[in-house]
Amino acid sequence: MATIHVDGKQYEVDGADNLLQACLNLGLDIPYFCWHPALGSVGACRQCAVKSYRDETDKMGRIVMSCMTPASNGTYISIADDEAKDFRASVVEFLMTNHPHDCPVCEEGGHCHLQDMTVMTAHHSRSYRFDKRTHLNQDLGPFIGHEMNRCISCYRCVRYYKDYAGGTDLGVYGAAANVYFGRVEDGALESEFSGNLTEVCPTGVFTDKTHSERYTRKWDMQYSPSICTGCAVGCNVSPGERYGEIRRIENRYHGDLNGYFLCDRGRFGYGYTNLKDRPRQALINGQTVAGDVAVAAARTAINGARKTLAIGSPRASVEANYALRELVGAANFHDGHATGEGALVKLALSIVREGPVRAATITEIENADAVLVLGEDVTATAPRVALALRQAARGKGQALAAEKKVAEWQTIALADLLQRDSYPVFVASVDATRLDDIARDKLRAAPEDLARLGFAIAHELDGASPAVGDLDHRSAALARTVAEVLAGAKRPLIVSGTGAGSAAVMQAAANIAWALKAKTADTGLVLTLPEANSYGLALLDPQPLAAALAALSSGEADTLVVLENDLERRAPKALLDAALAKVKNLIVIDHSASATTARAQVVLPAATVFEGDGTLVNYEGRAQRHFQVFDPGYYDASIGLTESWRWLASVDGESRWKILDDMTAACAQAVPALAGIVDAAPNAAFRIDGMKIAREPHRYSGRTAMRANQSVHEPRQPQDADTALSFSMEGYNGTGSLDRPTELLPYAWAPGWNSPSAWNKLQQEVGGNLRGGNPGKLLFAGGATPRYFSDVPAAFVASGDAFRVLALHLHFGGDELSSRAEPIRERAIPAFVAIPRVDFAKTGANGHATVAIAGTLLQLPTRISETLPAGTIGLPAGFAGIPFLADGLMATVSGG
Amino acid sequence: MSLEQDLLVKPLTARVNLAAPQDLRTYEASGGYLALRKALKELSPADVQSRVKDSNLRGRGGAGFPTGVKWGLVPMGPDAGAKYLVCNADEMEPGTFKDRLLMEGAPHQMVEAMIVAGYAIGACTGYIFLRGEYVVAAERLNKALAEARAAGLLGQNILGSGWNYDCFVHTGAGRYICGEETALINSLEGRRANPRAKPPFPQIAGAWGRPTVVNNVESLFNIPPIVINGADWFKGLSQGKSKDGGTKLYGVSGRARRTGVYELPIGTSAREILEDHGGGMKDGYRLKAWLPGGASTDFLLPEHLDLAMDFDTIAKAGSRMGTGLLTVVDDKQNMVSVVRNLEEFFARESCGWCTPCRDGLPWSVKMLMALEQGRGHADDLAELERLTRLLGPGRTFCAHAPGAMEPLQSALKFFRAEFEAGVSPTAAKADDVHDLAQTGVLDAKVA
């Protein structure tokens, strides 16, 4: 701690901070641009100037930049000093000499840090009378707009994109008053984390193109606290809606998870919810019917069934899955994962829930000092984890900071000290990954061999973990190196998951983590999962999907209820066709049209995550509530969609569950493992000062006119019985209390702070945890003594003619929902088959290949791979045109 | 005077021969590399450092920081790891052309200085960061380095000392800011030439994150003679004209009769430099003002000519000695044009990192252009004065903009009438302002 004196008042602060951080932590506002909690101090913009005094007798003082000055004990500064104030206003005046003042037509307007800072410095008129410097803009692809004339040259974009996110294709060019931030030439930004530029940029240079197409001011959108469903990390997001459409997604700060940053799939993949061809009305045999008619038909079908089975969904809420299980009974409730994948999810669940090493938070990942990634391309399967791993590697700079007596916030100095050094990250995977550039060493091998490497590492760490016989020299040497590095680390981390499709890989990862845990308390483990609510579904203990298909094929059951699931993504087509052919009544509850809804007799249109409330359980076992952003029926009374759990409650018919809280409580009571979900967020009775919390900013405009084309009478706003949020600007809007429950924070705003920088006002200390606590409730306690897994697989042996099919995970194009969004489709590459170079010639493929796989012939363009193991081919999992890839699938390849 | 005697009086330029610089053989025959041999055989690095410290040699790049003190901040000892010596030979200061003379005229003295200084700080590698346009210097330095390497004066186990060290020429790509030592280091590493924040100072974390010393060419040229002749000899070179020791390269440019570079005792008066060595002003021109040592120093007046040209005396007069090469302004030159020319240079050479420098300098240029063209506003003088404060020390990331403000603020102080003459009586109304801007007349092409 240190004592500092600001404008005559004495404060206790953390002496390791710089003065800007320290003052912001105290709630004292100093304007700034180039500083960012995640990017540190660089002293470029000169906006955060304050007057610094030698001691209390010094009346002269001198101007210093608060971001570059340590908050050391006995510091005397003034923020209010006239000279400092004048200088800060002058800095904005300088920036304005070239800024176009195009706020009325700028998409940043209304959530612009530059606007906020301009107001804060009170700069209002400039004496500059000459022409402005202008730039040409670039096409940066489907996600990001570019308007360089607005640039104030804070360098945040390149510092984020290159230094923080590891991107290589955004740079700074030119010099003097002609500094340009862009690419060498037009083209889509390559980083999977490019969207954060829209929030990192303090003005309107980098804007969200998906938002441009349906632009609305920040203050004119309705928001909810929501959860991204793009993977199992469960990043917190703030989707904005107007006129019944989601118009953008912004980051919603979470101190343990996403922090300030999202991935592009999560940010730009929301378009599926706006699609015109989504089922928005109930259907019976393809004909639109009223909801109650469809419910009655479903109930009749179930009542008349020989037996009704249900298939749940890893992308639907806990409540929806639980309601489904209640409808058909636990014995008839089946996994919505593919059969093999479901088993992997249950294995992962047992490892992190019952084992001694609980899942690491994203913040903990960032603090790891040695990492092994085993079998996973996390940039695709859990992207936010990949961004965190980059920070772990860079973290060595923090250690050097102490050694060289350089402050931790001196970002550039740390990078200079670090040069190309980093904390060790090892990547063992079936193919090249997007993290290979930070890998100290890499191994590419078939899943069996990855597992063998993992078991060998675990054995090196603890002889009680089983040994691996006949390990090849390369793997044996690597195992020794990795074991030595991990054992020497203070905060080692193992990252694995279901992506390799191999139980042995995850078991090996668990053995390593458990062996390390015995030596090192701060051992971390991350297991990635297939979908946003994989754990929420697995905790309901569903029967395997294969059992459902078998029971249907045999005729044992003749009615099937499918929840938010396209079964063609979950099972081989032949098996599925055989089973569904025997189904008399197929009832599907989903929000998106699919091959499964096309086959259904009854379709009940479900709410997407943006249109309904529910709870999801992420990879850590954190239950998080997502809240409905808007009521679709407000704009179009014919829209008949609602949450899946509510449809199921209607079909169930007993009116047991009226509001979400009933549903959540029932589930929590019935399933002890899910008991914590009631605490995932405050319930519907929660009030602040007797008020519900407004989803709309208090400046929301145009409400009385927005439905005037239907009726000039403004209807009553939709009422939300399920939650403590209101569909309105009426209610509590955050001006009074900065420490309200963060689960109920729909968007970032604080008085004077309209940009995403407002999050800094809602944190205990800038860049740290939220004042109201980080959202969600951890369900897993963990802690049992491990019993090592002992099934070490045999090494992979390439067979003569047939190739082992490996599922390749890509950031864009493989995820079911985001791939329906136009900008994601534009960014995704077409499906392909990757063939190892060593095998390429013998396949006879030439640019194109025919892949024969489980009786299906696929015509695909080829990619020659330098990295896939010999005897395998890679297919992009989940892509259009790629069939369901079962475990251990073999294929033959011939010329195109 | 023999070369031997000459070297005791003019240690920097005695060997300079632009037509045919000494090669290794003739350099050694005339006492070259004796300082290196003496240092490696008889002196520890600490001994070399203390000699230089005792001499109180002050950095000749313009800041005047004692070279020995700078070296003393470098971590020494067996665990110190890789360290670098960098010679700042990116001579781009307007009106300054002294280092070029030394490197082209006596390349082996540069090489010897690089080795001895490298030894003093325990460096593993030396780099001569050379202005790209100095192609003759590059050629001659590279030749000298090759000769030294072939003779075992560079490379492994130099002269049996067990010390390994090599030295390379790195030619710059033409940015003034590379003269700023941390920007130079970034450029040497292949990055943008933006200055770095200090602390950490380069002596702790410089090139590639390692301890690094950056010294000016002229400073380094003094090292071998100091090692041979000692600190007291060096102090005596100023002949009592200054409390600083040594000789200094002085020079004159502008409308003087004999422009050039002259090695004189430090503390020689500006009048002696201009009138005795520079031959005074050309016929028909009177001295109006002079810059003591480069574009980033404050103007002084004819009445200041009798001041001793050393760091402290010139600082007391409100300017800086800088590089010590005088730029004279004559009575036929308009001060507004002179300053506009200087500020245009500074605006163009800003690295673009910090706001006041990047956006403030072009603004000053545009106002100066307006005044130059007689289209200035009555407010412009006050605005320019405001800029000199807003771009002053502590406001900007490095010394570039504060340096740029020195000629502007002193010209406004001494020659205000010339600026006022550029104010248009009709352009002062606010609505005229926009008309003017829209004509494009004032669209100064800066970057």
C-alpha cells in the first residue's frame, strides 16, 4: 500500500499501480485514451496529464502523465490544477485538428470514448482553422468497418491485435501526422479475435459491420445480460435489439471469464436469430397452426404413444432439458450429443467434478506459467481459452518486471525485456493449430499417440500413473521435457477436451493434472466441450443417443420429442433414417429450421438464447443465466415462439411451472448436482429501490412511434414475469449504485461513461472483478483423491488403403448456429479434405478427391497437409456437406 | 607540427584525411590501436571507465551527459550477460556535419574507439548506427572493420585477452528521430523508430532488452586519446576556456565566408568561431541571429557572440550548445520563413507517437505559412506561443517537440515584429477563417 495525496486529500492505494489506475480505482476521473486495463501504459496520447508536486511545500509542480507515473508512497498530485486541466483540454483539441467531427453519421456516436473524454476535458471549441488530414479506408472483411479519418492514433488497435491477440495482419504505417492503422492491402482480418477492435478503438475507426447493416444508436437498443452459446466457455455478452432484431453483440465484462474480449464467432455469429425462414409459428405437418393446437396435438400424440422417447440438447438451457426429462421420464430421456461425444462429456464431467483439480478460470489460464495443450485446437473449440493462453505465454514479462524493477504496467518495456521469450506452451494435436506460433514444441499425431504422450508425461511426474510401453523416441524425449517443465512450474496448466474425440486423451490429461496437483497446489486443468450447455445436459444424466435410436428402430417406442437439435449432426444418416422411419409422431421444439424440423409432424417454435431465459453450465461448471433481450410478439402478434421449457410445460399440461423461477427451482430440487442453479442470478422478485431493472437505456427514444404503422396507440410494454428485468427504459437504470448484482447488468453504462470503458466504473479495481461479484454460480467443488486412469491405448498404425478420418475443428463454419449467419458464412472456407503430403500421391487425388466414407461418396477439394499424421485424413467437423463423423471412422480416397 | 604533436592538441581531427584516410598499417604506425592494446593488457574495464569518468568527457551528441557516468550505470560482472555498445552516427541535425568528417577522415579511430568503449562496458557486440546517406563513411568504416577483424582486433579472444567482441555498421533508413537513442535502438532491432519510455534506461534494458550504451561519434573519438594520455591531459585541452575538458568540433553554416568544421578548445567563444575560423559574414550580409548547435536550439543574437561555447554557458544564456555547429541567420532572411522551414522539418520527422508532437507541429507549420504569406490572424502569435508551452518539456513523450519549440519560442521573443508583419488586417474575422481554409491556400502539405 501507498499513501498518495490528490488535490489535498489523502488516499491509500496499491503502490504497484500507476497513478491513473490508482485514481480510477478511487473513483476519481482522469481522461485517457492509449491506456487500457488489458493493454497497459504506453504514454502516447498524453491525455491523462496531472500536476505532480515534489512534496506538500511545492507549489510549482510539473505536468506528468499519470499512466506513466508510479503511485508511490508520498506522491502529491493535482487533477484539478488549472494548468493540467488546460493541457488535457488541449490534447483533445490537438486530436480534433484531424478528427472529422462526424458524430451524427458515425456509428461510434453515443458509445464513444472520444466523445466521453471530450466532454470530460470540457474542450468545446478549437482555434485550428486549416484543412484536415484525410486517409483512404480499407475493406477489412465482413466483420469490421474501417474509417481512418476518425483515428486519434492511440495505437490501441495494433497493441491489442498484434501484441495481445497475436495477429500479424494489422499494422501501423507511415509517420508524423500521417500514421495509418490497417493492413498491407485490403482483405479480411485474419485473427479470430478481430471484433474486439470495435471495443478497443476509442472512436469510430473500427466498427461492427454486422451492426452497420441494421444500425441503431446504443441508447436506442434494448439489452439483456446474456451468455454466448458459441462454445462452452460461456462468455458474457450484451446483445442489443431494436424492431425485433438483434443488431449487435458487445462484450459484457466478467472478471473470471471473458474480461474485455470475445471471439469473432461469438460476436458476429448471432445472425441465425434474425433469419426470416426460422420457424416462428407452430406447425403441424408443415401447416401453420395456433400454438395451443400444436400443443394439444403433441399431447395427444404422447398420450397415444406406445412409448415416447426424448432427445435433449446441449445447446438448450438446463430448464428446457429438465422439463423434457420430466415430460418423458428419466429412463426415456436421451443425450442430445452424439453417442461417443456424450460419453466424452460425461468423462470430462467426472474429471473436473470429482477429481482434485477443478477447471481453471480464464483469468487463471492467463496466469499459468507452463502449459500443455493435449489434443485440442482451442482457437476453434474454446476460442477465449486460446486468447488467454497467449497471455499466459506473455506472462513471463511480469516475472521479468520484478527482476528488472520495471513496473508491470510498463507494457512496452516488458515486451522489450521479454523479446521473443515466453512461458512455455507445448501443443500436441492431430494437426497444426492456430496456437502453434506460441508453442515451444509441437507434436502432431493420431489421438492414440497423443494419449500415449500424455500418459508418458504423467508417468514421468508420478510413477504410480501407468507407464507407456514402446513409446517412440521423439515422444519419449518430448514427454521427459514437458514433464520437467511442468514439474518446475508454479502454476502449470493442462488443456485438453473432447475435440480429439478420444477418451484416452482426456484421461491422460487428467493423469498429468492429478500428478502435478500432488506437487503443485496451483495446478490448472481445462477440458473443452462440444457445446454451450454440454455439462448442463450431462448433469441430467441422459441415456446415450444410440439407445434411443435402437429403441425406435426396434419399434419399442414410436413417438419422439426432440429438443433444439438437428439429429443429422449427431448420428450417421443411415442409422438415423432407420430409426425415424419407425417414428409415428416426431415432435421437434427448435428455433432454427433443420433437417430434423423438416421431418417433424409437430414443430414448436422455440426462443433463441436472445428471446428466452434459461441457465447454461459452462466448462468450469459455472451456472449462468441468460435473459431474454426482447419480446418478439411486441412487434408481430403472429409470432408464436417461446422458450422450449415453456412449450414443454404446456405439453405437460399440469401448470406446475408458471415462471422461470418455478422451473429452475424444480430442477434444482430434483437434481442435487444442479442445486446451485437457483443462485446463478437473482430471481424475478429481486428489486433495487423497489424497481425492476431497465433493459433499455434511459435515453431510449421513439418508443411511441415504433409500432405506429400497426396502430397509433402505443400498447402497454411487454411484461416480464420471469425475471427482475423490465422490457422498457422504466426501472432502475444504474445511476445510483455501481455494485448491483452483475448478473442483471444488461449493458455497460455509468454517468459520463457511455463507451465500453464504462466497465471500468463497475469494477472493484480497474481491470479486476466486478463490484457486484462476477456473474454465475460454480456448481462443482471437486477435491477427491485421484485414481489414475490406466487404459493406455496402443499406438496408431496406418492401414494399407483406408485412412483414419480425423475431425478438424475450425473457428468458422463448423458451429451449427453461427454458421447460419451471413458474415460467418462469408468468412468460412468451403469444405475440404486434408491429405498428408506423404499419402497424397497414392490417393490419385488432384485438386479434388472422392472420399468414400460409411457408404457415402463426397466430392471435395483437397488440401495437402504437411502436418497431419500419415495414414489419416482430416475433414472439417460440422461443415455443410460433411456428414456426421463418428469415432474411429475409416475412409478411402480416390482421384476427384 | 608532427602528427604526434598534433594528436596532443587536436585528438579528434589530427588524423582526418578525407582524400586518403589512414589504413590499418599507417594508423598503427602512427600510434593507432595503442589505446586498445594498453586497455586490454594493462587496464581492467573498470580502469577504462574511471579514466573516462575522471576526464569528465561530456556527451558530444548535444545533451552533454558525462560519458563515464553513463557507462557506470551498466551492470558489470560475470553474470551481466550480453551487452551492446551502439554508436549514434545518425547525424541528421540540420546544420550539423561534424561526425561525417570524423568517420570519413579517420575510420580506424572510430573502430578503435568502438572496441575500447566496448571493452569498458563489457559489450559483446558494437553497432555503428550510421545515417544512410553517409555512403562514403559506410564504405570506409566497413573497410576498417574488415582490416581490424583480419588483424585479430575484432572477433574471438582479441589480442589474447580472452574477450570476444565484434562490431558492425548498420545504416539507417532516414529518420531524424533515430538520433534519439531509444528510437535508434528500436530501429536497430527492426521496429518502428518510436522512442521508448525511460525508465528503464538503455543501460539496463536497451537493444534486444539487454544493457546498452549509446554514444555519439565525437564522444567516442575522444576515448582512445583519453586512455593513452589520461584525464588530466584531456582537461587541459580546453586551455582554461571552460570548466569542461577537451576539444570540441565547432562549425559554421549559413552565409559565412568559410563555412566548415574546426576542432578548437571547448569553451572557445562563438565570435572566435564565426569570425576567426568561419571568416565572418559574407560581404553584404549582417548577422541577425544564430543557432548555437542545430535546429533544436534557441536562437541567440549578435550580442551573445562573446559567450564561451560550452554546455553550461550557453544554457545560462537561454539556449543550448547542442552539437556546437553554428547556423547563422543574416539580415536578408525573414525569421518567419526560417522558423517555418525548421518547423516543417520537425513536423515531417515526428514519429507520430504522441499527440502534441504529431498534431501540434503541423499546426505550427500551417500558422507560420499563413504568417509568411501575409495571411496570418491576429491570434496566431498567441497561438504559436501557446504551442511552445503545450509542446514543451514533460508534455511530450520525448525531446523532439520540445527541441522543435526552441527556435520558435526564441524567434517569437526576439523578432516579434516580423511575425506581426504577417498578420492580415482582414483575415481576423472568424467567418473569413473558413473561406481561407476552403480555398486550400492553407493546406500545408506536411506529411
